[in-house]
Amino acid sequence: MKVRQYVTAEKAIVGADGSGIWERWHYGGRLLADPEATTQNGNGGSLRNGVLERLTEAAARIGVTLSRREIQYRLQAARTYSQDSQLRNAIAQFPTWYDLTQAGFPPFDGDPDEPPADHRTRAERDHERAQQMMLAVGQQGSLFEDFEPHEATLKDLFLYADEQRAITERFVAQDRKRQSYLRDLSVAVNYDLSRTWQEAHRAAYGEDVS
């Protein structure tokens, strides 16, 4: 688990204008979305062993007292309010974090057309899009498996294909040379495959293998 991101989030909470409800909610949502912090992604996730200790210790190193109870509050907020609109409605009735915690995070309706908030990092979102793209392109994706479909240009693919073709041609030429050499050796010893490489080479070329 990359603790640094949570230290950054904690600093944002400390420096937030108002009550910092949004920042605390995002902190909890990020924990739930972090596969290294929770046993599974999504609202059903539970923290892995040792995560609470690492988070409180990291906060202490920047002079912030972060209790386990506070972290659980943030997780509860993220589980209860999966949409931005739900949190906005909650804040309209409970404008401070203290009020919201004391109220026990009551449920609020959100916008039915609004997707759940995405608390993942950009790298995690990009990785998922790349995986989806690979599935979409099917077997063609394996032709350029070292490239991210949403980043690579056609020029990149053409350059890569040219490089691979040159490598393949060198291997083909080497293979042809190898097969021709073996034929010469076999003919020189009358196809006696029990003869050593050195014996066959000497018979074919009158010299030892160099």
C-alpha cells in the first residue's frame, strides 16, 4: 500500500476550507478502492491487517492525530454515499463532519442517472481501460502486447512492426545458414549421425571447427 497518497490526503483535510467533509469522504473511498488496502474493491471491502496502524503512524509523522475511529468514520461515509449527489444532500442537512458522524451517516437519495464516484487513481483507471481495450481487440492485442492501446499511435505500431520484421528476417537467414551447414556435414559423413560435430566438420571442410 502506498501510504504517501494518504499522507497527502490527510494534509488536504487539514488544509481544507470548511469542514473537510468532501476530503474525508474521498479518503474513505480511496481506501475502499485500493486493492492493497482492502480485501476487495467496492463498498464491501474491509481493511487488510495492519492498514489502520500504518495510516495512523503516517499521520503522526506529519503531526496529525488520526484515530482508528476517525478512519472508520471515513470508510462509513464512503460506503453510505456512493455518489457525489448523495453526499451533497447529506451536507445540506449536516454541514459539519461532526454533525454527520453524530447523526450516524443517514442515507440520502442521489441522482438516479449519476454513476458511483470513482476514487481510483489515474493509473488504476488507465490500467482498466487498457485491459478493456485488449479484450475488445481480441487476438490482435497480442500482436502488440507491450503497448497500451489508449497511448500508442499507429506510427509506434508501424515502427515496432518494422523492427520485429528485421529481427525475424535475421533469424530466418541464420536458420537457413544453419540448415545448409548441417546438410553439408551430414553428406560429408554419409549421414552417420553418430559422428561428432568436429569429425563431420573436418570431413566436410578439412579443418577443425573454429
